[in-house]
Amino acid sequence: MSACFDEMKGHDGGVRPPYDELARWLKEVPPDVLDYRRREAELLFRRIGITFAVYGEADSTERLIPFDVIPRIISGNEWRLLEKGLTQRVKALNMFIKDIYGAREILRAGVIPDDLIFRNPAFRPEMSGQSVPHDIYVHIAGIDIVRVDADTFYVLEDNARTPSGVSYMLENREIMMRLFPELFSRHRIAPVENYPDELLATLKSVAPLTAGSDPNVALLTPGVFNSAYYEHSFLADKLGVELVEGRDLLVKNEIVYMRTTQGLKRVDVIYRRIDDDFIDPLTFRPDSILGLPGLMSAYQAGNVTLANAVGTGIADDKAVYSYMPAVVKFYLDEEPILKNVPTWRCREPEHLAYVLDHLPELVVKEVHGSGGYGMLIGPTASKIAIEQFRAKLKTAPTNFIAQPTLALSTCPTCVEAGVAPRHVDLRPFVLSGSDRTRIVPGGLTRVALKEGSLVVNSSQGGGTKDTWVLDG
Amino acid sequence: MLSRTADNLYWLSRYVERAEYLARILDATQRLSSMPLAYVGTSNEWESAVLTAGCATAFFKIYDEANEENVTDFLAFSTANSSSIRSCFEMARSNARAVRTALTMEMWDQINGTWLELQRYGNGPTSREELSRFLRWVQESSLRFDGSAYRTMLRNDAYWFSRLGVYIERADNTARILDVKYHLLLPDNERVGGPLDYFQWAAILRSVSALTAYHWVYRDSLKPWLVADLLILKEELPRSLASCYEAIVRNLDAISGAYGRQGPAQRQARAVRTRLQNSRMDGIFQRGLHEFISEFITETNSLGGAITEQFLI
């Protein structure tokens, strides 16, 4: 761990240029001021109601994600590289999903094995041969990025289903501006507040051709009990669109309507925050009461756009992820700008053998897993845990991939004992419209608050930071 | 707007208004019950409080007799009572959470702040001082919420539906006080009891925050028929039946103006308002105060139903 790269101090302990001002400021500011502001921030979060729910914990239905008041800084040059890489990757993702549900050229070319797609639970046969408006599938992508040194960024995961966290990106900035106006006056920081406008423009650009000139967009939420409900209501508010639940909608003659105080109103674009499984009980899980019966028929008739499209989960699969460099090359004939973390696919015998031999030094993840659940972090796991995992791995190797334990970069963070380095990752949000790709500079930085911990997920005690992309 | 959003806004306002009303009843009852018997007679004020709150059936399912302790608990803190102050604030907040997008930041801040603060009161205050503070806090919370809605909401259908909730609830509450206490308000010759009732009249006025207003309107000492006149017919008094219906009609008119069509709710509300405008107290006494009020309560319930039917589902 000692060898890991600190984004403020680099490897050698000097101060890297983007952090000049911040380092100076950190030296000036009395420790109790930081602590006081931290508590003030927490109060603000609670008052605004920026909470999330952790499933399976009855007594704490609404919790705060810890917020760290020290920002994470990315230079303009670093960001330009990330932006190019993200645009390239999401473009390839969209072409890949269109191909998988269409001509399947990538399978015929033997780049990806058939069974990885067809036997994948995230693959939706209902989408085969089905076109979607403007050929865009992943309208909103959250690409998780980690950094290991001054020049190397890796993509850790692609979230092409319903990535969340953007409300924290926006609220963190608002709160930082309230708490540290003097710090903002000492930096030139690219704004993120235009994200809702960019998102709305993206969603309107992908309306079906049958929609009018001003398409009606709605945000579909599973409801107040969903862990990300705050974000859903927050976004609907900023977008100025109705926040609907399944019961607010109905389908008549393959057209989706919402029930309003003035009768039925047609809905053209649905930004849905419900998983495929629950979206239409007539097509998918019949026991779902969250979705809208008949939605898929309207979708297949081309009368409504779903963002993201049905079936994009295939790209979230971690075994599919391992082929992304090849996917980029196949569709764009370009070298991938953002690297993948080297990945062993346990479905392949040689890979499995290697993984089984090196468990104590690897991170092993479930291919369909998310949220940091069900993974093994070799270097910190007990012997017993490793042996238990070995047994799981042998029974169902196709369910797992393994990666080296990365020395994730660290950022200065407020902890009990003052300011100390903690590991971080970054989730930028990439918007794909029919007109262009939009990325607001920055994203959500998640930080593992426990010393040495590499797990940044909020469900596992991770916190968040404001992410500053410096202008120029 | 979404029917469900309108519904949530409407109920959010109703619950906040109801919480304030319950706090006023408890406040007035506490005053009455702490007076020497020689001034207020021997009636059980706590039972009367349960009746005015409109939850007698639920109350007597649990308790045999009404006293300060169990009524205060039931009306203010009980989770078993779906209309206690606590339950009202809980439901107001969950309605607010479901329609955050339709609330202004200030409104959310108020209702969420109230809800957070409510947790601090736990299972209820341990002393009368603390209870008084609690009741005052409930009224202030309602005022702050109402004020934030009034000062920050866009004047569109969301605002009108939230106002409708306030006035329907308020009309219902004032009518309930009248329904329970009507016998105290009958003209002199019909009344049994005599000057003992003076403090009862004051308590009635206090529960609709109209004690000072009374003196400004009539410049007279408390007379039961004037108390009735103030609470039923005086449009100047914000909690009178007439004033509530003036506001209900105004908000329904605004909605139908914006939507470009009229409906049954508006027609019903107008009919009640016209009758209130054309009534005089002596006429109401002649036909029977109790009958008048019972009919009013039924009509207001039916108007609530019509609003739901027409807009909220």
C-alpha cells in the first residue's frame, strides 16, 4: 500500500501542480474549522434529505452517505484525456449493444464467445431484431475509473443499466460552494450545474419520430422505498419533468399515457430508474407491481423511448467487460484510449488455474455483481474466507472474474486523526443523444474512508467528495 | 400535473392543518381543565376534546374513560391513532417525500425539519411545561409550513390543490368544534347552564385562534350567538365556515380557469358558499343549529369526495 500514488503528493511527497492552492490552504486552515464545516455539511445533507436506504437494515431506513469536505482535483489536461476516452468507450458500447440485438457481427467474427451473450441473464431475447429510436441504447452511462499513477487511468466497470450517483455530484458541489466560497475564489473550476440541462437535451433528442416537436419526458421511479429515491426526485425536479410511478401510467393502443389532473397525457420518453426485470409484468417478472403492464408493447411499437434501452445490462457483465478493448477495436478500428484492468475470466480453464493459484493476491468479483457485494479481496481476506471462496469458485467458475489488486490512488481526506490519504475512484456520467455526446467535467468521486480500504461503495461505508476539474 | 402529485399535495396540507388544530384543542382543553370547577362546571373536558378531534370511536376502543393523560397521549403522540399529531406529521412528511419535485425547497425544509424535530420529543413530554412547549411548537411548525407555501410556491395548480387541502380541512375542523359545542352556543332562552359557559365560549374561540378577533369584530363581551355568528358566517375570520368556503371556491375557480373547464366539485362548493352568504344567524337558530352543522359536515365530506373523484385519481 505504501507504493500507491497520492493525487496531491504523487509518489515522492512533493505537491503536484493541480493541488498547489489546496495544499497551501490546507496548511493555513485550522483543523477545527475543517471539522466544524464537516459537521455543517452533514447537517445540510440531512436537512435537504439527501439520504439513501441500505437494503436489509430495518432500523436505518434512511442514511447519509458520508461527505468529505476536501475536494478531489483533476487537471484540465487529465480531464481532456478522460473525456476522449469516455466518448470513445461509450460510442463502442452503443454499437456493441445494437450489434448484439441486431446483426451479431461481433459474434460471427469470433471476438466474443456466443454463450457469454446468449446464456447471460442480462441478455434480453425480447430485444432481438428490435430497433430503438436513433439506434441509441445507453443514453446515460456511468463509467467507473480508477487511477494508479500520474498517467494511468483504468476503467474498472461500465454501468450501462441505470447508473446512479449523479445527484451527489451536483449536491456536493452546491454544498462545497456554500461552505468554502474562499476556496472557490482561489481556483478556476469547471461547473457541473448544467448536467440536468444536458440530460434533458439528450432525452428529448432521442424521442420517437411519432412524438411532437416538444416531447413529453417522464422519470419512472420504483417509488419512495427505493434506495435511490432521493436522486430520482432530485433529478425530476431539476429536469422539470414528472416523477412517475407505474401506477401513474397506463398503456392504451400501444401508447403510454400518464394520469393527470386534466386527464390522460401522452408520454414520449421515459427515463426509467427501474431494472428490466420489473419494468413490465406482462413481459418480464409477472409479480412486479412497480412497472407498467404493456410498456414493452408500446416500446416495441416504437411509440416510446426507454432510457436506457432494455437489455443494456449485458454490458455491465464483468466477463463482457474483459472484452471491451477488443470491442472498441472491432467497431471503431481505434486503440482504446482508456485501459481495462487486466482480467482473468474464470470461465476459461487456464485463467481459472492461475486464479486458484494466486487467490491471496487477487480481487475476485461476481460477473453479475454490483455494489461491492460478493467479492473477495485477496490481500485483506482471512485464510478461511479465501478457502470458502475457492470452493465457490470451483463450483461455478463462469460466475467469476479476477483482477490484480490495484494500488488505487489516494486523496487527502478528513479523518478522525486529521487529514490523511484515502483511496478513491471516479464515476463520470456520459450522455449519448441523437445529436452528440455530452459529459460534464467531473463526476462522482467515491472515497474509502477506512484506512487502507479499497471498497468505495456507499453500501459498504464509502463516502463521497466533490470533484474539481480545473479550467485550462 | 400528475393526479397522484395533486393528491399528495392536497393531503400534505390537510395533515399539517390537522396537526395544528389538534394542538389548539389540547391547548384550550388544558386551560379549561385547570380552572376551578366553580368556573367551568363538571363536564369532562377531555372527553369533549376527543369528540372535537373526531376520533372518539378509535379512542374508546382502547380506553374506558377520558382523562388528561390518555387524551394527551392519544391526540398528540399515539402511533395507534392515525390522526394524532405525530401521525399527521409522519404522513405529511411521507406525502412530501413522494412529491418533492412539486414542493419548493423551503416547504421541504420546513416539513422535513419538523419531522426530524418530532423524533426528539420521543414518547411525549414529561411535564405540563414541556407539553405546552410542544403544542406551541406544533402550531409554529404549521405556521412556518403554511408561510413557506404561501411565499414560495408558483401560483399554479400545485398551489391551488395544496390550498384546497388547507381549507377543506379547516372547514371540517371548525364545523366539528361547533358540532360538539353547539349546545353552548344556543341563544339565551334555550340555553341551560348560565354564566358558567363563559369560559367554554372563550375556549371555543381560542381553539380557532379567534378570541382577540372576536373583540375586534363585535366590540362586545362574549355572547354565544355572536360566537356562532363569528365561526359560521363572518368571512373576515380565517377559520370561519364562510371564509373557508370563500377560499375553496376561489381555488377551484383558479383550477377550472387554468384547465378551461368546470366540474361537479366547483358547483358543489359554490352552492354551499352561496347558502352561507345568504344565511343569517337567527334563521339558522330557527331551523336548528345542530341540523345546520350536521348538514354542513356531510356536504364538506361530499365535496372532498368530489375533488378526489374529479382530479386526484
